[in-house]
Amino acid sequence: MATRRLTIPGRLDQIEAACDCVEAGALEAGFDESTTYACQLAVAEACENIVKHGYGSGQPGDICVEVVASQGQITIRLEDSGPPFNAARRPKQPECDQNDPPVGGLGLVIIHRVMDRVTYLRRSGVNRLTMRKRMPQPSS
Amino acid sequence: MATRRLTIPGRLDQIEAACDCVEAGALEAGFDESTTYACQLAVAEACENIVKHGYGSGQPGDICVEVVASQGQITIRLEDSGPPFNAARRPKQPECDQNDPPVGGLGLVIIHRVMDRVTYLRRSGVNRLTMRKRMPQPSS
Amino acid sequence: MDIQIQEYKRVAVVNIVGRIDSSSSADLEASLQALVDKGKRNLVLDMSKVEFLSSSGLRVIVNAYKACKEVGQLCVAQPSERAASSLSIAGIDTLFTVYPTREAAIASF
Amino acid sequence: MDIQIQEYKRVAVVNIVGRIDSSSSADLEASLQALVDKGKRNLVLDMSKVEFLSSSGLRVIVNAYKACKEVGQLCVAQPSERAASSLSIAGIDTLFTVYPTREAAIASF
Ligand SMILES: Nc1ncnc2c1ncn2[C@@H]1O[C@H](COP(=O)(O)OP(=O)(O)O)[C@@H](O)[C@H]1O
Ligand SMILES: Nc1ncnc2c1ncn2[C@@H]1O[C@H](COP(=O)(O)OP(=O)(O)O)[C@@H](O)[C@H]1O
């Protein structure tokens, strides 16, 4: 079991560092390239929402990233001090109508499609989003 | 001064061997890639004419190829026993009219465009075509 | 992210190299908008060198798709595995005709 | 000589690999004729891998050019140095529009 921690300023150009941290954890968990990418994508979406919607209008702040990896599983925890927002609420998948395709609302869809379990907790002015991903391992 | 000799049966699928012989001579003469290619093309055209027009309707026969290479110059001599034909006669370049471009008669044009001097001799039932190419050499 | 644009008579090819994420999607948006403003509505997005494609990028691409679709079409050529993953995870892979090569995409117009 | 044909909606691309000479030009002729017979008159000859091009090959190509030109066009893409040499030595290089890439040739239609 390995834990990685990282604090980034809540800015769009800092999100890549959170992705890199998740990538390292996913590789350590033994995830394949495609599952690893999906996890990076999910954390990018969650961070982007925090930066844009959480810190966007008000006080800027940091994002604390914690990635816990064990064989076949990673847990990603994000903490921010923006207004309360429950990203664990499963969105409904927008319909992909050829004539009026969805131009927004894809971030939460991606997070919930990729992750197996998403939980949310608000405590002492902090949003804590916990996302878990398991990958079936080849039996050795 | 190096001389290469080769006798090929007068068949289209044998012409490549004549090209290879000329290539070796041209490289030995110090020709660049583009001049070497032009000489191969010229010999291919001359051989093709012998096979198609010389031997085409009558008795088949061989083509004797001789390539003499010295620094900056090669001389290619072809001998065949087809009917007399003077390929040293310079053809006029067909006009390249967009609406009625030339579909034949390019072989002799190519030979004369590429080679500096083309001479013809008929003796004892043999056509002898001699083609010379000089290439300006870089002064050493 | 780096964007290379090749404009032809009937079609423009946009080759996107690198990450299309929230910090770079505005550049992509500007490039696509410039083409649309010039009247180019047959667009091929060459995604072979896309390393990352998040929802901000998807939004820009969907918007460009909409801007083109009345008079032309936006299609995708040779997407990288990651680009294809993003389209499919977001559930919008059915929107775009995807061609295996740039050439096939260009020849489709 | 090896011939690979890629047919698209508006255009067919003929990739010729190797020597086009008197012993192989009949194969090229048959391939081009088959396309013309199918109604394909927008042809791109990809000559990037042509190693030798003699007058027999030129004759076939000029004939195909003529067969296409009423309703379409035959053009040349990325000719090798040798192919370009042959066209120019024979004095027929002005006949064909030559494109630097297959892509540009295809996009020209
Ligand atoms: N961290 C957050 N803080 C506040 N609101 C949020 C947060 N994350 C998401 N939201 C809200 O949820 C909506 C949907 O988010 P998302 O699916 O990522 O799509 P988008 O960001 O494109 O609107 C956002 O438009 C926003 O209103
Ligand atoms: N070796 C030859 N023997 C007899 N006739 C020849 C020979 N070479 C060329 N010719 C004649 O010269 C013509 C022009 O030759 P060429 O320029 O190579 O064009 P093509 O072979 O396409 O007709 C030929 O059509 C043929 O009538």
C-alpha cells in the first residue's frame, strides 16, 4: 500500500500535476494503460470543476490530492475549500442527439463512468471527494 | 578504364540486367544518382526497341551490351541482329499538347535527350548502336 | 498543445498534438472558430497525436461540430487510443464519423 | 512492380511500387483500365515508390490520362526523383498536376 500526497494551487494549469500523481498510483496498482488513462481523466474532471465552479467566482484556494494504491485498486481523495458541492451525486447521462449534442455537463458523467465508487463528505468548510477504482487483476 | 560485357536474350524481362550493367559502369565513372538513372533509362529504351521492333515480328535474337567506363564518361554499345534500323537519327520531340498528348514515340526522344552522342553502324547483319555520356566532374 | 492546420480546397485538416484540457482548450477553440469564420465547414480533426482529451476539449469539439453541421461536417481521423477513450467514456463517440486515416477522412468529402 | 489501389468516394489512389517498364507496364495498364471501366475518372497516381519509369510506363499513364480527362483528372502524387526525372526527360511533365503529398492530391478533387 503506497500513498501519494500533493497540494496544488486551484488553477487550471496545475491540474496536470494531479493527473501525474494519479498515473503513478494507477501504474503501481497494476492498472493497464487504458484504465490508468481513465483515472487520470476522472481526476482532471474533478479538479477542473473545483477550479471553475468551486473557486471560480469567489476566493481562490488549493486542492489537496491523495492517491492510495494497492494491488488492483486505487483511491483518489480530493479536498478543496470551495462552496459545498456534492459531486458524488450521479448525473444522468445526457442524450447524444445528433442534432443537439451535449456541449457541457460531461465532467460528472466522465467521473461516474470511470470510477466504481464516488463518495462525498463536507466537514469544517472542506469538500472531500473520494473516488475508488478497482481493476480485475490477472491471476498469477 | 573498365569494360563490362553482357549478352542477354532479346526479351523484355531481360532488359533490367542491361540496366544493372549500365548502372555499375555509371557509378564507376563517378556519375551522380540522377545521371546514372538517366543512362539506365536510355539503355532500357534502346533494348526495348530492339526487342519490340527489331526482333518483334521476325527471328528472335540476343542483345550484346558493352559498357566502357572511365572517369566522367561512359560509352554503351548495343549489338543486335534484327533488321537494319538507325536509332541514331534524332527524332523530333513530340509536342506535349494537353488535349492530345503523345502516347508513343518517346523512347527515341529519351535516348537522345539523355545521351551526348549517339552513333549507328550496320555491319555483317548486325546493328551497332553506340551511346556516349559525359558528366562534368567536380574538380578535385 | 500544438495545432497544425492544412487548408485544402474543400476541406481543412486540423492536427492536434498533445493535451486538450481545460488549460489548452481555448486555443483549440480559437483555431476552430477562425476556420469556421472563414467559411470552412468541412473539417477533419487529426487526433492521432492527442495525448489527453478532457471534457473542456470535448465541449470545444462538439461546439465546432454544431457550427459545421448545417453546411458541412466535422469528422475525426485516426484518433489515438486515449482520444477514442475520452469520446467513448463521455458517450459522444457516436456523434462523429471516425476514419482510420487522414486520407480517408479527406476523401470522404 | 506491385500495385495497391485505394478507392474512395470521389477518387481512387493507385500506389505503384517498383519498376514500371516494358515487362510490367501491361499490369499497370490492366489496373488503370479496370478503374476507368468502373467509372473512376479521378485518379491519383502515388509515385513515391516508383524505382524506374520507362516509355512503356509513360505510354500507359498518358493513355489513362486521356481516358480520364473528359470527366475527371489523373494527377500525380509525391513522385520519386526517378519518376519525376522520367516525366521530365520525356518532356511530358507539364501534362500532369503534381502534388507533394497523396493527401493534397486527394483534397484537390
Ligand atoms: N466543485 C463544484 N462546485 C460547484 N459546482 C459544481 C462543482 N462541480 C460541478 N458543479 C456543477 O455541476 C455542473 C455539471 O458539471 P460538469 O458535469 O463537470 O459539467 P460542466 O462543468 O461542463 O458544466 C456544473 O455546471 C456546475 O454547476
Ligand atoms: N530497333 C528498331 N528496329 C526497328 N524499328 C525501330 C527500332 N527502334 C525504333 N524503331 C521505330 O521507331 C519508332 C519510334 O520508336 P520509339 O521512339 O522508341 O517509340 P515507340 O517504341 O513508342 O513507337 C518505333 O515505333 C519503330 O517504328
